[in-house]
Amino acid sequence: MDLVRIETEGRIATVSFDTGSKANALSQKLMRELTESAKRFHGDPAISAVILTGRADNFTLGADLKDPEGVDVRKLGYSERRIRLRNGPDMCAAWEQVDALTICAIEGWCVGGGAALSAFCDLRVASSEATFYVPEVERGMNMSWGSIPRFVALVGPARTKRIAGLCEKIGAETALSWGLYDHLASPGSALAKAREIAASAAKLPPTALKMVKQDVNIAALALAQATAHRDLEAFALMQQTDDFREGVKAFFEKRDPDFTGD
């Protein structure tokens, strides 16, 4: 792995990712590395808390639309494309399945697929200058990766529609009041605050903490699979539409898209 760094200290692990660019975009390679990083801690009895963080300036600006691997996927037939599109959902699911408490530390922008990934973690700690933004519909896409039921569990249906349907940019204070974020820290201090929470977790009986996490997730997300089962298929379908092509093209050309519904 060369985009992801893993450090462990006692019962705490920290997973950080940095592509070397300010966007810190989620390429196919990075998503695979983040998936493998999560799987490393799935059933590790020695770890009580895992912190996930991005760059010091931005968590991530979402999926890398320029990634050659991702662009090539659109050229495949549907049967193969729907399989190749699983990298994002598999990554998110891997982080939700980590046995230990997962804490996402967010600086700067947390966008699209990054917002989805953060919602699959147990807690989110953000800088007071962080912004949560889900622009998929503005790009002619549906929001997928199983994120919608996780957003609903955190903030309820109406606010999820504002986040993922109307693509509102959510500032840190609003995100905290809605329940998207659990703690705010001063700029540059999200990781330090996450480590403080992880240290508290590490002092607790690890098995009991993990049991509570599992019980809460089952109670909150019992219908998550049923309500998100078709979002990947819908995304694969949206990739074939004129609105998808227009949304991506307008994004790169830095102009307002002209959607037709086709």
C-alpha cells in the first residue's frame, strides 16, 4: 500500500490516506487499499478503536472522476460494469464491519464518496471549518454506496433529502446540530480530538464495547440492506444517461449543467 498509512499504538490504530493532491480523491486503487486496511482490523481483539483520516487540508473531495480505471468502467458491458462498480460499496461496508469503534477525523471538505465513507464509521470528528457536501445529483448521478440509509439513521429523512437530493453544503456547526458530526475541533485539531476519544475507548473493556457497537448498528440499520440494495444498479443505469454525461462534462468545464431528464 502506498496511498494508505497505518499506525498502531496500544489498542488504537490510525489509518490515514493521502494521494499527494489537495483533492485527495478516491481512486479505484485508493478504495481497494482502504478496504484492505479495514479488513486488517475486522476481528482484531487487540484493537479497541480505529481512526480514519485524510489529508490535513481536506478529508477527500470524493470519487476521482479522472481516474483511468473509473473512466474505463463506463466502457464495459453492463454485466461486468456492475461488478467493477462494487469498489466503493465494498470499501464502505468493510469499514462498517470493523469490530472496533471507528472514528472518522475530518478536516476541510468531506464530499460525495467521502461523505458516504464517513457515515459508515461509528463517530465523526470534524474541524469547525469542515464542510459536508454530497453533489452526486448535481453531476447527473444518484447517491449510492449504501449511504442513504446511513444518512437517514443519522439525520432523518427530510435532512437526508436536503443533503443527498438538494445537494446542500452543510457547514460544521449545522452538521453537528443535525448529528452528521459528533464532535467539533479547532482547525487542524480533528485528528487530535479523535485520538482523545479513541484513548477513552481504549480504557474500556474491549469486548463489551464491541458488543454495544454491534447491537446499536443492528438496531439502527436493520433495514439498511433492503433500502440500499438497488443503488448500485441505479448508478450503473444512470451512467448510460445523457444527464450523467452532461453532469460530468459540465463539472470539468466549470459551468452549470443543462439537464433534460434523458
